[in-house]
Amino acid sequence: FPSLKAAYPGLRMGTTLNLDEVYGRDLRGGEIIRHHFSAISPENLLKWESAQPQPGRFAFEAADRYVELGERNGQFIVGHALVWHSQTPAWVFQNADGSPASRDTLLARMRNHIHTVVGRYRGRIGGWDVVNEALDEDGTLRRSPWLNIIGPDFIAQAFRFANEADPQAELYYNDYSLENPAKRAGAVRLIRDLQRQGVRVTAVGLQGHHKMDWPTIAAEDSTITAFADLGVKVAITELDIDVLPRVVPGNTAEISARGEAAGCNCESNPYVLGMPDSVQQALAQRYAQFFDLYRRRSDVVKRVTFWGVSDDDSWLNDWPLRGRTNHPLLFGWRGEPKAAFFAVLRAASPG
Ligand code: G3I
């Protein structure tokens, strides 16, 4: 098959790697990664809980493999994520006796973590998600131990530390649902505020966890414009399109329990036996629309990274309910290129 990266020379075409792919235990995935992608992101292995599980004890084995693999493949290597409220061990925010750490202690830990991790791969990891998901849906800062203990300047501090550790690396603010006007406005305020303080930010990462009916292409386009107007680039960092019906919030535990008892979440898992042709086609069309946009905006959108190589890899099989059968990517459960794959190739050269 023609390769995605060759079809979109103006974009870095990326995918995220899990441990099986990093350690070469997934040959099929490895082949897809080499052939189609010019950029890689680490799904979990560079998060704080993986990179520094215990105070001062760093664990770089998987990350070293990941970076070596990217170098062998000649790919642009992304780091994810330095400062996040999730997948960060509790000890980071506590003293030895369990009481909350002070601002100075937490800042020192943040600085040490960023300097150690970014410094180790200086000149090799080309860009970092420095701060991940710091905003709430209404555009205010998310309440998290980072905010509670350090205060709002934890974001600027993280970017300063990352810049010290690798002045050449691209530095990203990464978040989801920035297509929602209130959240997008919050991100625009945040970036402007960082720029006013002279903090270096290269790009905003729009995670791109899309649904079939959200966001609209127009909303995606105006979100790209909102950040382009600030003079930063945009990367689509975690692209997938959820094809399953929404689960009503508050109902998830009950549906999960019922599903597990029945051996499957049948009600909320309609495509367990495969995706009907109509849904294949609808997904293909939706992907084509997004890639048509990303290609047209490639003066601003510099990278598009899928969150998973093939459908069997996707986190969406476990969210918001465990064990659903989702089909959100370009390659299917057996690694086969789907209609969406061919639609993305076609969208590269319209007309
Ligand atoms: O590795 C353990 C395994 O040993 C254990 O048996 C199993 C049982 O649950 O869990 C495994 O760990 C899981 C891990 O993924 C590796 O598969 C964790 O439970 C699970 O929580 C973790 O989920 C990750 C999630 O971030 C955590 O928040 C997903 O893989 C990963 O795709 C997802 O990625 C995030 C981005 O980092 C940030 N943006 C949103 C995106 C999707 O949630």
C-alpha cells in the first residue's frame, strides 16, 4: 500500500507506540509504523509514573528502546507528558509522612524530573508535551495538586525547566476538547499569558479525540486559526474517532457490571462482531474531511499523530467502559487497512 507519510509530505505523520510495539513483540504493528509514519509518540512509557516511579529512581529502559527505535526508523520523536495530573505517583505531591508537599518541594521535584528526563534525550526527542490537560471545560485551570500546591505559575515553570533542559526541543501545551469555545478561550488566554512572560511555547497540541458528530470541521478550522493568530503552531497529537454510541454519564458502573455479567457490554458495544459497511463509510468520510482540513492548514498544522496503530491497540476499547470493541483508527483489529485509510490517502490529492 502507498504510505501515509509519502502522501502528506507537508505534515509529520505520527502514531503512538505501546510497549509491544517498542519491544518489537508486535511485528505487524512494527511494519505499519515503519512504512506509514514519520513521527512517533510514547503512549504511556514516558509518563511520570513510568519514568520516575519512586523518588529519585528513574526507569529509562523502555524509553531508551523507544528513542532508539525512532532513530533507526528516521522518525521525529515526541515525548509525552512531563506535567500532568494523571499517571503521576502520589508521592510526588506528598512528604514522607503523607502531608502535602510545600510549593518549594514540588517545584524542586518538577525541576529535577524535567531536567533528568528531557536532559537524557536532549537533541534526540524533538518535542515534548510539557503540560498536559491543565484546563477545565469552562476554560479555567483544572483543580489538581499542581495548581493547589504551586499555584497557576506551575505551567510557566514547567515550560521554563523544559527550555533549560533542551533549548532546541519543541515545547507543547497539549489538551483535549479545545474545539469547545470556552475551553479554547481558556487555552488562548493561557498561551498569551505565557508569551507575555517570555516563556517559549512552540505549539498547541489538539489531542483530537473526535467523535462521529463532534467537533464540526468548521470548529476544528477555527480552533486552528485561534492558535495560528497567536503565532504558535498546531499539532494534532492523539487522533482517533470514536464510532460507538455515547455512554450516559453516571450510568457507566451499572452498564459495566451488567455487561460483565452477560459476558459483553452488548448494549453499548454494537460493533462487537465488526463494523457494518455503512459505519465504515461514514468513518472514512469523516477522516477524509479532517485530513482535507489538516492538509489545507499545513502552514500551521505541522503534525498529525494517531493514538494507536490499529484498532486493537486503542484506549477507546476500555473507555468509558472496559471491554468495548471500538474501531477508531485507520487499521483494523487484524491490522488491515480500512476504508478510512484509503479515504485519507485520497484526501491527500483532491481532484
Ligand atoms: O499495564 C497495566 C497492566 O499490567 C494491567 O494488567 C492492566 C489492568 O488494568 O492495566 C495496565 O495499565 C493500563 C495502561 O493504560 C497500559 O495499558 C492502565 O490501567 C490504563 O489506565 C492505562 O490507560 C492509559 C491512559 O492514558 C491513562 O490515563 C492509556 O493506555 C493511554 O492511551 C491514555 O492516553 C491518554 C493520554 O496520555 C493523554 N490524553 C488522553 C489519552 C487517552 O486517555
